[in-house]
Amino acid sequence: MVGKVVDYQERCKRLAADKIELKHTIIEQIRSLSGEEMYYNILYGRYVENKSLNRLAVENEYSYRRIKGLHKKAIEDFEKTYGTLYLDNPKERKKA
């Protein structure tokens, strides 16, 4: 029983480390986007800091509609550049 608990703890540590590594990878990918600096601010705020688009609009002094449009463009740019890395089908994944 103790062995199972130790194995489970090690598995949890590996999963946490993998998640942290993936988070840093995605942050660097967001940083590398060739679009406006605002793309980084929106994607980082939305997906790393978990801010709503409404909050981002207020913080950046843009209308919600403008932030929503920029968010859409930033997502399209991210998907164009890195989308195949995050497909559900492992056979379709490609390295960027």
C-alpha cells in the first residue's frame, strides 16, 4: 500500500512539472507571435491570468467589441502558427 502511495505522489509531481513546463512553452509561443503587442497582452491576460475580455477591455481602455476582435485575430494567428501542436489527434500533430 505504501508503494502505491509513493508511486501516486511521484506521478502527481511529474504531472505538475509537465503542466508548468507546458505553461512556460505556451507563454513563449504567445510572446513570439508576429502580430501587435496587444495580441500578447490579450492572450496572456485571458489564458494565463484568467481575466475576462470585459476586464481586459477596461484595463487596456478599449471597448469590449475591439478587444473581442483583437482576441479573435490573436487566436487565429496563434492557431496558424502553433495549432497543429495542440490537435486532439496525435497522428496530425506536427512540430513547429
